[in-house]
Amino acid sequence: MHIIVCVKQVPDTANVRINPETNTLMREGVESIMNPFDEYALEEALKLKDAHGARVTVISMGPPQAEVVLREAMARGADDVVLLTDRAFAGADTLATSYAIAQAIKKVNAKPDLVLFGKQAIDGDTAQVGPGVSEFLNVPLVTYVKSITVSDGTFTVETQMDEGVDVIEGRMPAVMTVVKEASAPRFASLSGWMAAKKTAIPRWGAKDVGAAAAMCGLDGSPTKVVKIFAPPTKTGGVRMDGREEPSAAVEAILKALQDKGVA
Amino acid sequence: MADTPIIIDSGKCRGCKKCITACPFDALYMEGKLAVLRPEECRACNACVKACPFFAIATNAKEEVKQADLGDFKGIWVFAEQHHGQVQEVAYELLSTGRRLANDRGCELAAVVLGHNITDSASYLIAAGADKVYVVDQPELAEYEANVYTDALNQLIAKYKPEVILAGATAVGRAFFAKVAVRSRTGLTADCTALSIDKESHLLHQTRPAFGGNIMATIMTPNHRPQMATVRPKVFKMMTPDSKRKGATLMEALQLVAASTRIVRTERNAMSVNISEAEIIVAGGRGLKKAENLEQLKKLADLIGGVVGVSRACVDAGWISAAHQVGQTGRTVCPKIYLAFGISGAIQHLEGMRASDTIIAINNDPNAPIFGIADLGIVGDLFEILPMLIEAVESKTKRQ
């Protein structure tokens, strides 16, 4: 079995700050991490490898420094990794990104058994690239997967839908996106890190994966950014100090609830 | 030189750093006295192009070849998601917004329903604002399957050429719209919180949060059709349905591809919550200190007819399932009342609940960010206030 996992390096949005004067992102000092949802996807792949034996290949598209997340993936147990990096990919929206990643997957293996993504990346939050890749690969798609079992070329997965769980069956190959209700990601072992540090990571550009220039980066992106602005701030309402007189605070809460027809 | 979204003319750059301040993405930096681009961070927003006083920065976007037939695409469509014949609320919210957009654009508003035994839904969709309803009623569409749904909608797009298509940013909408957009080779903007028709270009302006809600971006799809967007549930208000509204129902019979996966079992039990639809949410965070204290929240929630929500910290600590998590990596909620106990209000959390009607926050830290958006903010000890509140509500209910 060959499983390909796609991971993205993202700024840890929990620590992203906005410059209040210019309303722009301040990246300085913000750590780059493996997209948390992708960690769950990688974990599902590694669990299948543990159970059945599988080759796990991890692909990341991003700047040269995204190599770090690929080394992390190797340290956790990925067999091989590829960094998809090229200035020609700059400015890519989800269509151009899906195309470039699908081209890279085809070069790794024209017929992988499973291709796994995290549900979404925490910087873009679109959840569109996994489904987009399934379209370019012409492979069935299952989203919001929380567990995967395979046997004999077929898979059974549980998916976390809005109002409960669906159990879905199908034949491989398939593209899946994984949610955080899946198993907690493992830690990398020390020996894993030592080995991963020494590995030379292959870098592929647009030409290496046979990507047409017109479909890459800005030129291949139908969506354009018109403007960027700071989110509207809702200003706080009534403030109370409930430390001295908690009963007054309780009264105020009750009143607020009653105003809305509750309690 | 490979293509980058913008080009900096080093002969013209005077090192004034105006572009660096202007860039929302921190994609420019100084190398000596010259501005240099980190192309991988650039989103081609052209803020630097406008900011440069020396005209040293130019956009590198090639004059796009427009699809010759852009003008053939007409009308606004809303994908009316239904589960077992029940049209989802978000579809009605989209119809009310779609109605406004269609009026601004001077075009028709249509709803599209895919499913089986769903013909009844057409009259509701017309009452909710649709001029026309396309119904595909076939057994293969009874349950959502990404490939079959993609095929059905793409056939309709190819046949009728809508200018704009909207869907709810639900588990179903987000996944299969991404496939539809790729198959049509057009743009899709996810999770929009505002939509409008630009007066000059007549294009759909799609606004969405990015970077965990730290910034908002307005996006358009100028040269590809249809223009596609998914919209968060509960962002737009439903219109009051008008049963006197007239509209046309068009039944479509399609030759569809076979499903590639099938649902073998569906688990919907009383324990599964859908906090996105809740009217009242009693939420807790790290300040609860331990899992047992969630019981108190549950008790209050039961008393006032609400559900329990939590911040990410509680889920990461293993206190409760991720289905209860509010925020960027959890669910977006928009209840009438959001009671927050011991939630400080990380931006990711606020992003998921800021649209709530009334926010009541109780926290012992006077500087907790959640107070910035709370309608009623109480600095205090939740372990003191929560039991008193439960008691007060209990005694009130008994009296009634």
C-alpha cells in the first residue's frame, strides 16, 4: 500500500499579531508549524503503516524553509518526502495549488492507494485543496474522516458530519481529508529526528512536475484579492465587577437572559 | 527571472520602506537599501504597488485572456442543501442574501435542489425568494456523495450558465463545491461572511476572514464563470417566507455517474450535538480547571435549554469531544445567547462566536480579551457565580 500525505507549513495563527497602526500581519517572532489538521492526516497514514505495512510519502508545497515540516514528518515515521517549491507557484489560489499538488502526486506515483490531507489549513481555512486534488486526480473523495480501516483494496471510514457520524465504504484509491476527532498525533522519536536531519530533501519545481505555466501561481488563479482590512471590532458592552458582590452579578446575568426570553 | 506576483525595479527603489508597511502579509523586507519580495508570502493584493511613491513596484499579472463568453453567464443560483427532504436553514439564509444580490445585479435568483422525493421543497424555496427552482429528483441523489453531486451540479452549470453560485459552508457544501469549481476551472471563495455586487464592475465581492480571523480579505473572480462562494451558516438572516410569491419549478432529469462510495451506516444519537444550530450556548474554557466542572455547565445548559460549548483547551485536555469546540478549528456558532465561563478569548475562539446576538462573559482576569466583545462582562470567580446562577434559575423555574 502506498499512502501520500500532503502537509502545509503555516504560521501558528494563535500567535499572529496585527500591527494596530497599519492593520497588517506581523510575522516576526511567529513560529511556523505543521498545520495541526495535517498532523492528524499523517497519524492516520502512520497507523495504517503500523497495522498493514505501507510506504508513506509526504509532500509539502511552500517556500524552501517548509523543509522543516517534512523533516518532522520523517522523524515521526514517513518513508520519503518531497518539497514542491518554485517561484512560479507564488500567488496561487486553491485552484492553482490543487493543480500543482496533483501534478506532484502523479509524479510520485500515478496510482497511490490513499492520498490524505488535513481538513483545512489554519492560515487559509478554505478546506478546498483536498477536494480540488481529488478532482484533478479523478479519484473519489471522502471528507471529514475520523478513522480509517482498510482491507483487500477497500476502505471503511467514519466521517464527522455536522449532525453525527457517517460510516462510508469504498474502493481505493481515494482522497480523504482528516479531522481532529481522529487519533492524537504521535511524537517523533529521537532516533527518528537524528535520521531525518541527515536526509537530503528533494525539491521539485513547476517544470519537474510537468505543470503548465498558465495554470500555476497567479496566472493560474481565477480569484483575485481586492482588498485586505482589519476585522470590525465589536466594542464591549456593560462591565461589572462581580468579585465583591457576586449576587449582583448573578442578578445582571438573569436579567440579560430574561431580556432574551430565557429563564 | 521566474514570474513573481509583483516586480520591484531596483533602479527606482529609494528604500523608503512604504511598501513594507503597506504589505498586509509581511511579504516584503529590506536588503540593504532595497525592498525585496518573499514571493511565497505574496498574495498579489497590490497594496505595495499603490503605496510606492516612486512607481518602483509593478504588478506582474498578465493581461488575462477573458473567456469569450463571460456575458453568456446570467443569474444567481443558490444550492439548497437538503437532508432527507429537509431543506437546511442555511439555504433560506442564502436565498435572502441572494435576493438582495439579484436585485442589485438586475437578474434572476434560482435555487437548485438535488435529492430524492424532494419536489415539495420547491414551493418553500420560492416563498423564500427564488424566482425559479431547478429540481433534480433521482434515487442516486438520495444521499450526498461527492462525485455524484459534483456531476449533477456541473451538468446544470454547463446547461444554464449561471453567473454566480452560492452554497452554505457546511460539511457538504464546502467539500463538493470545491470539486465543482475545479471541474469548471473557476474560482471559489470559502466561508464568506459578506457578499455584495460591485457597482462598477458588477462582479461579486466576497469577503472572508483569514489567518484565524486576524484579517479580512475581499476577493473576486473577474475572468472566470461562474463566480462561486460558500457562506457561513447563521451569518445572514432569513427572510420571512411569502407564500404569495410566484416562481417556476423546472424538473431536470440527468444521466449521472455511479457513486464511488456508499454510506453503510449513519449514527445520530441524542449525545451528538450540533452546536452550530444552537440558540443558547453555555461555554467553558481553561478557567474551569478540571473536567468535572463541565457538569455544572451542563446543568445550567439543561435548565435554560442550551447546549455546552467549549474552547480548544478543554478538547485538547481530553475533557469533552471536539464536537463541542467553538472557534476556528471547531465550529462557528451564532446563538441568541452565548454564556462564556472562564474563557479568556483567544482570537481563534472569538472568531467562532463573535456573531452571537448576546455575549455574556464571566472571567477572573479583568484584561481577558473576551470582555472586548461581551455585551455583559463580569469580572469574577466563576466557581462562585456559576452555582449561584444555577440555584437562581432553579428556584425561578420551580416558582413558575
